[in-house]
Amino acid sequence: MRYCLLVSILLLFACKVERQLIPAAPIPLSGIVIECDRFVNLYDTTEILKKKTTVALYMDSIGITFTAFLEDEDIRYTFTKRDTTIWKDPCIEIFMDPGADGLNYYELQVNAYPQVWDLKLKSSKPPINAKENMLPWNIGNNFGIAKLDGIPNDNAKKDRSWSVVGTIDWAIMDGAPYVGDRMGYNFMRVDYDDKGKPTYWVAKSTGTQNIHEPSTWPIFTF
């Protein structure tokens, strides 16, 4: 009897359990959505961003559609070449950490041009932008301005807002997630105050003056 029970247990552990892919769903009418429309100051979480800002990730079995809407009375940009220091412009930054382990996570920066810096980071250990810490990653050219309500780099008239949309296939993120997989994420808006000083607004504070603290980011479970 004990022998039969032992064999049964060994067979159970030897069986390969198939993991279930997340169910397919049209984007963005249904499927899985991560969205944030409330941003706090990275340095002072009691300060809430007054400018309307919404960032969303719509996910299905094919990949991710990202959207961002930014209320902005002075739309401007400087960098028009890909993979340059977009973060020095007013921009939106999207962070995704498949596995929620702080390793091999993705960062996407988009300005109002629109132009992107898409990068993959081995870890969050400084120096973040060291050459050996940045891995090749390219989302392709499936992104662009959804709407531009104003004239960029023109102070003659007050602008209203700008928004971007783009897609990222799971294939360039090491494959689609499975039911039960976890992904850390965060969103950050980079802006400038009246004195030209940069301000940083995040979906969730890291508790430090550094957004690159993946262990503090929200976690989504598929």
C-alpha cells in the first residue's frame, strides 16, 4: 500500500502541468487593463498632480497597447532622434518588470514629438545607465501621436494637451505571460515648473528620489 502511494506521488510530480496563456481579447474594448489617472510627486507624495494625466496598458494574447494623455499648456520637445535622452524633455515614462523581480525590466520614454527611448535594464543597481546594464530592446515603429491639441515649441498661444498611442508585441518581451505570472510596473510624468526645474510625477512613489526601485512598484497578477 505504501509502495503504491509513493509511486502515485512520484508520478504526480513527474507530470508536466501545462501553463495557461492569458485569454485572447480584442484591444482595447476588452481584455486586461492597467490604468492610472492619479499621479503624485516622486519626492513628496502629499502633492498630487493637478494636470490631467492618464496612462494605460491594454493587454491581450498578442501584446500591449499603451496610451497616454497629458494635459499641457506648453507642449514642447527638444529631442527628435530615437534612443536619446528623452527623459530631459517633458515626457511620459512606462516601466514594466515581467516576473516582478527587478531584473531584465523594460523602460519606455515618449515625448511629444513623438520619439522614444526604449531600453531594457539588467537590474536597478547603479549606475543604471552603464553600458553593461543596458540590453538591446526595440519596440519597432508602432507608436505615434494620437492627438496634438496645440502647437509645440510655440509660446504665442496656450496649448491644451497631447496624447500618444503605441503597441508592443509579447514576442519582444520574451513571450506572453501566463495565468498566475506577475509583472511590476510604474508610470512617471516628467514635467517642468515655471522656473524651468524638472518635476517628477508617478503612479506610485518608491519612497525615495529614484524611480528605479522595482521592489516598490505596484504588481499586477495575470
